Amino acid sequence: MKAVFILIMVMMISGCTTPLTGTNNTIIVNANRTGSPEMYPNPQLTPGDILETNITIICTVGYTATVRDVPLSVRKYVFQEYGKEYPQLFGTYEVDHFIPLELGGSNDITNLWFEPAPGYKLKDKVENWLHDQVCKHGMNISEAQNIIVDDWYAVYLTVNQI
């Protein structure tokens, strides 16, 4: 119950009420995001993409291992799209799923981005927490996906205090 209350507070603070896309599939970006711009992908390159919404599948232990498939050629393309040279110094960046696989995200290029450290480590904590909320506490999967897109860092700041 405490987690649901905290999540509602985070959503109110960050203004998370929007779907992944608006009318005519236009990208909606929260202009009041909590973190610095580099903590979020370029919405023109990486608006996010969903592969799965069935929580029975998403919540199955080992699900992400069955769908994780981003070849090196695609990773290099992501670097190129974001204007970065490949490879980068180990641990400074990673190609990440904006909507994580554990919340039904896809391996499509529109869901992959060049995420700097330490952001990817912080975002992983939010992804794990939201997955737990969906699989163990009844949060709607679409809501969790929208929270990631809207302002994952606002959730991190709140959840990290628990």
C-alpha cells in the first residue's frame, strides 16, 4: 500500500498522465522531467516501443532472456544515430531499452538508446521496482510503461528513499 501511495505521489509530481503517443501517434514528452536532458532518450529517435502487454508472460521468471536480442550491428547503429563513436570506454554508456524488456518493451530500434552512466544503473532500479509493482502488486502494465517514458528519474528519486 505504501508503494502505491508513493507511486501516486510521483505521478502527480511528474505530471504522468499521458499515454506513450498522442493522437496520430505524435510523441508526447513531459516538459517537466526531473532529470537532466541526457538522462532521457531523444524522443525523435527513441519514442519507445512495446512488444508485450500480457502480464502472465512478462511476469514469468526468465521472460527477458527469451526476448533479449540486440545484435552488435544494431548497437552500432544506435551509437551512430546518437552521433557517438563505437566503441565507447567500457562503463560510460550502454545501449539500453527505453521501455525495458521486463515491462514488455521491444528490441526495435525505436526502443533503443545511447544511455550514459550512471543513468542506466539508476534506471535499472526503477525498472525492477516497477516490474515488482506490476507482477506482485497489481499495477497496470500500461501505466508502468508510461511512467518509464514520462519520467523514470522522478520515480527513482522517490523509490530510492524507501
